[in-house]
Amino acid sequence: MMRGVMSRKIPQEIIDLFEKYMDNNVRHLEKKEAIHMLRSEFGLDEDQATTMFDTFDKDKNGQMSIWEFQQFYVCMGTHAQEVVQKFKEIDKDHSGKIDVNEAKEGLRSLKTATGRDLDPKEVEFFIETTSDEQGQIDLGAFTNLLYRLRLYNAPPPPKDVKLKNPKANENPKANENPKANE
């Protein structure tokens, strides 16, 4: 079906899994089919599968392409139940989202790619760069966070260094029109 050019870029195991749910050689799944696949293949419940779909539907077109599925698979792979279980452990109030306090406590128990504990500054950094506008982390964002931690192999930051959040606009006045003040 989707052999040829795509098979050179996307691992065969991902293509084979995706093709089980594909119709008529169309290289995307509608939301309903994608959620069915996420539930059937990864053991997610309806809400979890919907959150994952919404997280990995990067272009927000209501479909999951093979490339979007590959991103999901690379982040979660065959460890879906472990990720969900860890999320539930950290989500102490069972709200379906991790708040800042839950995240601080939970991230202290996670390790970096090198096996070391996160420094408190790193915990703050990962919370700031992962949480939404309300300071909450849903299952999809948590999955991305765990993926980032698997790749994160930096040494602990020096004690006198503050980590910068790339999402924060450091100088809001920089975007203003300089001639407006003349």
C-alpha cells in the first residue's frame, strides 16, 4: 500500500500499524478512526485517545496523517499504559490535568536521559515550557514532556544560572513601533 518513498522515511512497523486502519490508500485517518486505533492498539480510553489525537493533530484539520501518527508513536510507542499510569500517579486530584504543584512533586521523581534527578530549576523550566495558559499539563503535553526528558542529557545547571523559557517574551516592548513614541 504505502510502500516506496514513504517506507524510506517512516519505519515499517509504524506504516503497518497505520495501514490496518486506513481506507482506500488514503494516508490519513479521520478523527473517529484515529481514536479507534489509539484505543485498540494502545489501550487508551476514549478521553485519553481524544487528548492524544488533539495533541498530535498538529495541523488541526481533524485528521491524523501518517506523519502525525509517527510523532505520536515516537513519543509514546509501546509504552502507552506506562505513560498513562505515570500521569495518573502525578495527577493526585484525578482532574485529568496536572497542576503546577502536582507537576513539581511528580517531576522530582522523573530522571533525565543520563539517569540523574532533575534540578529544581530544571523542574521549573519543564513545567513552564509544558503547561498551558492556565498552568495545567494534560496527557498529551505530559507525553511530549516524557519524550523530551528521554532525550535530555544536559548536566545540571550552575547554581547561579536561571533557565530561560523560550515561550516567554522577554522584552515585550521590543515589538512596539519605535516611531510611535516620537
